[in-house]
Amino acid sequence: MISRREFVVGASARIGVAGALRPLLGWRGDESVAIPGKDGMIVRSLRFLDLEMPVEYANSFITPVEHFFVRNHMHEPSTLDAAEWRLSIAGEVEKPVTLSLAELAKMPQHAVINTLECAGNGRAFAVPHVPGVQWRKGAVGTARFAGPRLREVLERAGVKSAGKHVMFRGLDEVPGKVPPFIRSIPIEKATDADTLLALQMNGTPLTKYHGFPARALVPGWIGAASCKWLTEIKLLDKEFEGNFMSPGYRMPNQPVMPGEAVKVEDTHPATILNVKSFIASPSEGATLKSRTIHVQGVAWAGEANVQKVEISTDSGATWHPAQLAKDESRYAWRLWNYSWKAPEAGDYTVLSRATDSAGRVQPDSVQWNPSGYLINVIDQLKIHVQA
Ligand code: MTE
């Protein structure tokens, strides 16, 4: 249980440092800046803050908050007073209600370990290039989120039978004419026992970057479903209509050729995450002094389970099973490792490929789409073996 005092203290402490971005000479050169509460992240954008996790940080089942990617479409709220903050629930409900943080914190708290991935993770690999944040591999992380179940929060207002979609609105500050970040999810997913109104991440109140004081947590779905700085929930009889539902965050109904235009009527909303793996170590381009090589990485599969991860060191001619680590939780990634002896010194390409319980397999080429969403091509890494 989280006390209100903890929230108030957390709020003022975090918001006080919010604007204090200052350049720092770091090991990532120009890409590195000191961002309070974040450590060694790749800065994809400062306006608005988009931070990518370097792949070598994918070495633990739970990603520390300092290493967790950040994706903001607009300004974070500049003031957030936890004591003043309220969440309203209205629309197709019996009795609209407004809840305080203290009321939410008093409800039964449920925890879900979830791998959160931005739909655009991997967009940098799209050829031809597609506009948007050029994420490579690290717009993903795994955290233990906790808070009341969303369905129990909705029960406070009593959802009418006409309430088929649940709309979330955050407190982001909308610059100029940019449309606000408002999206909806279907009632079936909203009332799933694992969908949360998260107040905590890895055992402490959410930080400002991750949606303090409350966010939706829609496990196994694209990150965009998990609205941060939540302030309003509205029950609708149909999907919310707005920029971030359409044309934003939509996938073609059929595979398309790279570069092909797609009409919005031939698309559907992006929801569940793909099956995916990547290699966290050794690092890209590494020169290794020993012929015995330990390859390590992560694999996840949205609402499905990772069934196996295979490694190839001969450009995909043969594949060998990696060992999956024992930490396991529905919606969470699995760590894996594979030890291999290079036959001789030279250059090698190491590939990783995951398969999930739904029968999905990482494809050997990018499944191009106009927004570069859900790209899950087999991962590859070049190394040089010296000995
Ligand atoms: N919620 C609000 N209110 N505003 C946003 O810009 N970005 C979304 C989602 N929730 C966003 C939001 C996107 S695109 C992603 S991938 C996740 O938040 C990222 O969550 P994180 O920044 O905690 O990693």
C-alpha cells in the first residue's frame, strides 16, 4: 500500500528537477546528457523527451527505472500536485465518479510484470526510411507495475452495456495545434484481470517520466495503449476517434510492399506486440579475444509466451537452441543465453530468432509498413574473433 504522504513527497521531489537537463561529456559522446533519474540512455529527442535503452542494459529480468525507455509525444505536465490530482470516470456509466490518489491507493493492489514496447521500436530498420522517432532496439523494457485493477476502478462508476470502449486522456501539455494524446481500448481488454491503473513501477511510485501519479497498464499491447498521467477515463459506445487512433497507430490489413501507400480504410489499430528477440551482448562490432563466446539477450511475445530462441552463426543455415533463463511471468520477456566456440578466428554474424506459443516466428526480413510499427526482424550482430 502506498501512503498519500509518499505520493506528495514523490511529486514535489520529482517535479523540482524536471527542467534540469544539462549537457554532459559522457561515454556516448553527443548522444549523452544528464537527465535526472536516468542513466546512460540514448537521447532520440529532447523535445519531446524520447530516451532509448542501450541494448547492453537488457541483462536483467526487471529493468531498473533509470534504464527504462521514455516515449513522450508532447510536453510532460509541468505541475502535478498529488493531493490535488483527480481521476474522473464518466461517459457510458451509471454514476460518474471522481477518485483521488488516496482512494485509489486504498483499493486492492495487483502487480503485473510487463514488457512495455513502443510500437515504433525498430523503425530505424525500415527501408525505405519512414518518418518518426528512429528507434533501434531499445524502446522496450520490463517492469513490475502495481495498482488497482482497472476493472475494479470502472466498477466504482458502473459501466453501462453501451460502454464498449474505454478512453484514456493524460495531463500532457499540448503544444500549439497538436492534437491531444487520447486513445481508447476495447472493454474486453480494459476489464481483463491484468489491466491496471498503475501507481507504482518496480516498487516505488511512478516517476514523472513514466506517468506519475497514475497510468494505464495494458499488458502485452503496444506502449501507446498505456496512457501516462491519466486524468480522465470515458466509456464510449465506439472506438475513440482522434489522431492517435487514426491515422496514428494503425497497421495494414494485408502485408504491403516496401514504400507502398496504404489507405486508412485498409488498416486496423495496432494492439498486441509481436514475437521478438535481440542480442544484448557481446556488443555490435566487438573484437573478442577468446573463441568461446557467450551470447546473451532477451525475447518477448506480447500476450503469448516465448517458446524458444534459436541462434545461428552461419547466416541462418543452421539454428541451435539458446537456453531460456528461469525467470518467467506472463507478458514479461525471457532472458536467454547461448555459449558457442568459434571454429577459427575471423568475422562472424550471430543471429537470434524467437518463436512463441501462438506459432509466430521472427521473420528474416523487415515487414515494412508506412509507420514502421511492430518491426520484429531476426536480430543480427557482427563480431570479430581474434584468437
Ligand atoms: N501517455 C501520454 N499521456 N502521453 C504520451 O505521449 N506515450 C505512449 C504511452 N503513453 C504517451 C503515453 C507511448 S507511445 C509509449 S511507447 C509509452 O507511453 C511509453 O511509456 P514510458 O515512457 O513509460 O516508457
